[in-house]
Amino acid sequence: MCNLKDILRNPISNVIRNTNYGLVMLLLLVEVTLACGPGRGIGYKRQRKLTPLVFKEHSPNMPESTYGASRPNEGAISRDSPNFTNLVPNYNNDIVFKDDEGTGADRLMSQRCKEKLNNLAISVLNEWPSLKLRVIESWDEDLQHGEHSLHYEGRAVDITTSDRDRAKNGMLARLAVEAGFDWVYYESKNFIHCSVKPDSASYRVSGCFSGDSTVTTSTGETRRMSELEVGEKVLTMTSSGETKYSEVILFMDRNATQTEEFVRIETDGGATLTVTPAHLILVWNPTKNLLDYVFADKVQLDDFVLVNINGSLEPRRVKNLSVALSKGIYAPLTTEGTIVVNSVAASCYALINSQSIAHWSLLPMRIANSISHWFSLAGNEVSSSRNSIEQGVHWYAKSLYKIKDFFVPKDLLYH
């Protein structure tokens, strides 16, 4: 196994997986310039080997009812409920519905559940061409599950393959994760349990740090995220894995009053990072010998994150994962596209599982910041104060979010 220090000498080459990013980034730059947003590139397709889930494993690694997974139960739906009309039938011919009750209940589900199930049906056909996806339980109107089951809302399904081969369940669970289900559980040897967030939820998927998170400024001061200002320099990580002070050029999101659910990542040695589930974290998996950016809710116990120890980034094992509710969300953007928060190296980006694409998509903002510096050095007045901070989601980030589905491969997007 390679030494982690060898990997850190050129982490970007390890983050890029099976893709010639030199060509892709060149094409992406053209699309970003024209469209002010991230681009797909030509012929881009992620190629990677899928790892089956193991018995009793669930993804993400948090309880089903948490905000980073499928969210809490909103109330059972019966046939005479006003919101019964929100359930939609699924008549996909590539799916076998067991329908024990003979009422068609197993064909009824939320719109989001239907979409993810149809995605999974395609994946099953691609993986096993002679088989179909099989649903053994969907909407439950007979209250045969636990008190807070999402089956009562049509937001959960129990599935197998049509041949009922239990040996395929681990891979079926992995395909369900890839299809976009918000929570997948290898619950039984006989089936896989999957669930989704509610259609009616007003939640927004974001990538932010909590307000009580801290950064280190170029003056050596430890500063709370809520106190950080545009124009300050904070500790970041370079592409070669070294620490460097980099300027905060804007906040992609900033809301002091919003309460959000965060993933709390605790490491050996006491470093604790509190971040929203869709945020990118640099993780080293010693078993797979892979250094890569992953969404925070995909971090696993015994993974390693990079922690600042006296100015040097060193791997520290993840010893505990939990969920925390906290007030205040902050998403600073530095010129490096990375930031060291609570001593843990993290990306500035979220929602797109590619540090390179996300960084290039913000190129116009970095150029604008450089131009602003140039005018300042030339003695000209800049139209807006450098320390002014827009509240809420930055207009440019809003623009990228609106067009991401058109330009970014779906397998890179946070579901």
C-alpha cells in the first residue's frame, strides 16, 4: 500500500478518477465562460467499480429520519386523507409488483419515490439483463409497520430482484444508492429497504459550515465562521496538500438565523467538523488506498480526514459520526477553493461530487476578484465595499444551482 505522504504530494491526481481531466477542464472552461455555470464536458462519464452494501449497512451513515437522510415522518396517508392524491401509481413494465393485498397499494408511492424507483429499474436491467426490479412493499394502508414508518406516506419501498436471489441484494442496495434514494438499508437477507425525502418538503440542499465553526486567519487568530469577513485570509489547502493562507472572496451562502441539520465528524485527537450533508470533505480510505472528495454524509467510520497539526496536514481517523442541529449556515469561498475548518481540511464546495468541476465553475468570481484587486492597486474606487456580505444565497451560486441539472452528469449531483 502506498504511503499517504506519497499520495499527498499530488492529491489532485488521486482525486481525478479514470478521466482525462486535462481535456475535460479545457472544454469545461469554454462552457463556464459562455454559460456562467458548470459544464458537462464532451464524452464525460465516470467509470468506477461499485461496491455492494454488506448486511445491516445503510447509506448514508445516519438514521433514516434525520434531515441528511429521508427526514422525519410527516403523518400517515389513508385513502380518505386530503393528501392521498399526492400518491401516484407506478405502472412501469420493468418492475414487478408483488401486491399481496390485491388492492394495488404497492403501486402507489410519492412522486420522488417513483422517480428513484424507475431509475433503479433501469440500473437493474443494465446489471442483470434477464431480470427485473421487484417491489414487495410500498405504501402501507394497513399500518403493519413501525409507528413512524415512511411506508405510511408512500416514501419507502422494500425490494428484491425478480429472481429473488438473496446473493444479489448487496449489489441491489448499492444500485439503489446510485439511483438516488435518500436512505438505503440492507435490512434483511430477504430484501432491501429504501426511502426518500418528502415531495412537499421546503428544504433546500446546501453545503455550509455551522456558525460556531472556526477558521485560522493569516494573523494567527482563531475566528468563528459567523465573524469572518470577505477579504480576510484564512488557512486553506493547496493542490499539493500544503497549507496556505488564501483570501475569502465571497460567501456563497450566509444565513445567521437558519437552523440546519449537520453531520458532525469527530476524529482521533479531538478535531470535530460540523458541516451539512452535501458538503465535500477530503477523505482518505486506507483500505482502498484512495484519497478523494466525498459528500459529508458519505464519510464512514475509520476513514481518515486531513487535520492541521502545527501547520502540516496529517491524517486522523474518523472515530465518531453523528447528527447535530445548529443555528447559522456559512459557505465562504476562498481563492484556493478549499478551507481548513476546526483544523479539518475541507472543500468550499457542495452539491457536485467533483472538486475540479466546482472550482472551475467559480472561475468568473475569482477573475472578478482579481480585477477588483487590480483597480484597488491602481487607485480607483471599487463600486462596492469588499467587506460587504450578501445575506442568503449569493446570486452567482443561485445561477449555478438553477442550471446544474443541464450541464452536470447526474451521477455527480447530490441526491
